[in-house]
Amino acid sequence: MYDFLTNQVRKMAKKNKQKEETQEMEETIVNEEIQENESPTIESLEIELAEAKDKYLRLFAEFDNFKKRNIKERLELMRNAAQDTMQTLLPVLDDFDRAKKSADDDSTEEAFSEGVTLVYNKLHSVLTAKGLKAMETEEALFDPELHEAITEIPAPTDEMKGKIIDTIEQGYYLNDKIIRYAKVVVGK
């Protein structure tokens, strides 16, 4: 009977051991499955890293473009900040030009005094230094993007057809941007 009980105890111990081993294996399998499901693989981490780098590079490039665009707009604003002031001074400059042209004409007795000449030259040089530049219209081809045709008259010669015969009001650039179109008479 002792042998019988010993065998029974051994069988039970063996069953318990097998049962424990089975449970351990099941736990190991379950833990591995959980780890596989929860922890990302190296490939998925590399993909996420590549996507994050791409997003970062795009964001950095976009910000860099924004900074460059902002600097360019500021420089343009500073260069053309005086446009309104220049446009209000243009009639004064026109009057000076007409007075000088009248004084230079031999048929008139009017004189352009030395002081007025100095003021005219000073005003002209200051405005030129600030970026103001007169359009060249003398016998130039008519360009509707630069000139405003006031009227058309018969051309004195065939080579003057389509060209500017007279300038009524001078056109001006401010830093290579048109601030006033030239008003001209065109030959047809």
C-alpha cells in the first residue's frame, strides 16, 4: 500500500509539474504575443522616424521660406516707403522743369537765376539719390505699359510713326518701379 500511495503521489506530482510547465509555457506565449502587439518592431520605428524627419525638414524649409519672404517684403517696403512723398513732389519738379525749359529758350527774356538753378540741381540730386529716375521718352517707341497716349498726331516723317513726338508730362520710376506713367503725344 505504501508503494501504491507513493506511486499516486508521484503521479500527482508529475501531473502538477506538467500542469505548471504548461501554465508557464502558456504565460510565456501570452507574454510574447502581448509584447509583439504592444512593442513596435524596428521597421515600424524606422518608418515613424523617417516620417518625423520628413515633417521636420518640410516645416524647417517652410519657416526658412517665410523668413526670406518676410525680409524681402520689409526691404521692398522700406525702399518704396517714400513713394507717396515722391508723388506729391513730382508736380513741383515738373514746374521746375518747365521754368528751366522756358529760361533756356532763346526767344524768351526770362532768366533762370543762379540761386534757382542751384535749388533745382539740389532737388534733382536729392530725389535721384532716393531712387527717383525719369523715363526716357525722347523719340522712343510708344509702349502702352510705360506711356499714356494723350493724343495721336500725323508724324512729321515716316520714321516717327509709332514713336513719341512730344512729352506732356514726364514719367518716373522709383527704384525701378513705375510711380507715374509718361503722358505723351504719339505720331501716326
